Amino acid sequence: MRADLPVLVARFTEACRAAGLAIGPDRAERFARAITAVEPAGLDRLRSCAQATLVSDPAQLPVLERVFAAVFCAVPAGAIDPAAAHRGDRATSGPDPAPASVGPPTVPAGAAADRASRPGAGAAGAGREVPVPAVASAVERLGSRDFDTLDPDELALLAQAMRRLRIATPTRTTRRTRRASHGPAVDLRRTLREARRTGGDAVRLAVRTRRRRPRPLVVLCDISGSMEPYARALLQLLYCAAGAQHAEVFTFATRLTRLTRSLARTSPALALERAGQLAPDWSGGTRIGESVERFLALRGGALGRGAVVLVVSDGWDTGDPAVLGRAMARLRRRAHRVVWANPRTRHAGFRPLAGGMAAAWPYCDAVVSAHSLDALDALLAALAGGAAPPQCPDDEVAAVRTPRPPPATTAGDPVTSTARGPRRAGSSGRTPPAR
């Protein structure tokens, strides 16, 4: 008679738990899946499945061996039928085995003594346990909670979920070319090289096309007192999410600090600790306009040219809003896309009435909240270029949508006005194509 696989796995794992091994439902499921995939024909392969799925520490192997011998010693080789788990047909499996072979779990006498002689073994195994159902339920429970209500331990639980996210920016055409089946340019070298096979006649023209690569991502993160919990969460997102490894990250409050190197090749907790050490104005005041101007002056403004710029701030600026308006106008002309993440916009009645937010609103391509894990999907869509442009809630703040007047023009520097503010034009006076 063949033993029923679910019953056999349940009784064996129950015996392991009674012997002191920390085995939860997740490991029991992995053990059953391993038997189904391997289809062990003998006890040696069955023992290997148990060791690979039920043991997390080498000190637990003696206990597992004793329980395995006590449970499976009377089960003949080949008695386990993995296909029975798929069929679910107990009629073909026959009755359950005799209680003497796989009855109620009996813990061998040496197992309890071994557990008592190794007090650290059980503690080490229990300490290393990370139950999958518990983690999943924690992510589901914390997914809708605001980042400012999470403590550091709860924020660390979200790191696993953030690793499943991917930050993708729009692509741009580069000057380098690649081989292609269809393209505008003829690859002369490859055409002549292939012509040698046809007696020097160019029967087929090889072509090349321009390469496309993702646009760079630049993040300007507000670390003032009101934005401190959101800054930590979004910096952790930049570390965990795929596609953000080459992002340029700056923090600002009263001064601008570059954190790109500190966020590389380290854990999220250590990266946030280094960020706090490198940014002396963490949880201080906010001067958004001056910080954006300092960023535009770095490397001759090359960092933001053609990039997707993400500004993380609530818009509370202690400086002059006119300074922020001029800086955002320059940033909008230089960057490909400007996305503003403001946690205050999560409220249904939000209006950009604060001086800084009102000055920056006309120059943003998208405004999102990014206040929780569930709200990060809207942020990723905005960075990819799929979000709609920001709209003011009602006519009370309709004046905010009015573009800022273009700055005074000088000879050789013509300026043309667009719907989102002034944009620099070429020498011919026409609006240049999108970078």
C-alpha cells in the first residue's frame, strides 16, 4: 500500500516539531513540493529533500536524522507516490499505513536529550526563522499606512516589497548605433564584409539604427523636519528598487548634499545612517529655491540636462517663493520631465496654496503623493511618463496654473514661452525638439 503524501508530510513535520525543530507550515509546504518535484525512489533521496527544506542550521541535523529514522524506518522504499498529491484520489492510495509505521508522532528518547544538551540549537533555529505568511501579512497590513506612522522596524519590513518594484524612466536616442534589421543608415563595413561571400557583390545591405537608453534619474529629497519620515522611506526605495542603481541623489534642507555614493553597496539601514551623517541639516529648515539653484549650478548644469528630476518635498519653503519659481523655470527648461512628490496631496481637499508649492506647480509634469507603499505605483508611473499633468482642484487656485512671465531676453538668447513656463529656444527662434 502506498502512503498518502499530504498525511505523511503532515505527520512527519509534526514529529519534527515535537522533537524541537522550528518547522512551520511554509517549510512543510516546501517539503511536499520537493517530494513532488524530485519523486524520490528511495529513503536517501527523501532524506535529502527533508534536509534541504526543513533544516536551517547544521546543529539541527542530528534531531532530524533521529525523527526521520523513527518515522520512515517502517515505510518501504518506493512507498511514497508524489503523483497522489496531484490526483487527490485517496481511493487509489489505499488505507492509511499502520499506526506502528506512521501513526501518531513518537519522539525518540534521544531527541529530547539531544535538545536539552543543545540549548543553543533550538534558539538559533528559532531566531533565524522568517515565516513567509507573517511577512506577507505585515506587508499587507503596512502597505496602506502612511510612512510617517511607521517606526524603523516596520519600515525595514517594507524593504522586501520595495525590491519587487522597478523604476523605469523614458528612453532617449543616443548617438551610438547598433545592428538592426531595419534602419536609416547603411552599415558599410558589414555590407562589404558580407559581400565577400557573394563574389564582391553587395546582395544585401546591412543597416544600423540608433541605440536607446533610459534617461538619467535625479532625485532632490527634502529632509526637513516635516519630511523626515518620507525622506527615509523614499531613500530606501531608491536603494531597494531595480533600475535606480545609477540615480543621482541629493538631499536638501538649508544646504544641498550629494548622497549618491553613500547609497551604493550597503544595506538600507546603513545607507540611511550615512545619509544622516553626511547631511548635517537633517530635520532642519527648508530653502527649496536656493537648493534647486545650487543643483543647477553643479557641473555647469549637466546633471539635470535631459534627465527625469524627482523633487520630494511638501512645498513648505522658508525662502522667497519667487526664487523657487525662477529656479523651477530653469529646471523645467533643462530637464526632460519634472515630477514632484508631495505627501500632502493625499488629502482630497488639497490646494497648492503654500508659497513654495504654488510657485513650483506650473513647472511640474506630474504631482503625486508617494505617502505609502500602495501609493508608490503612482510615483513609478509618473517617472515613466504615464501620469497626467497636475491639475488644480478648483477655480480658487486657478491662478496657480498661469505660467510665469518669461525672463527678459538678451541678444543671442531668444526665449519662447510654453504652457508650462518659458523654455529656451535655439538660435533660429524655434522650440528645440525633445531631448
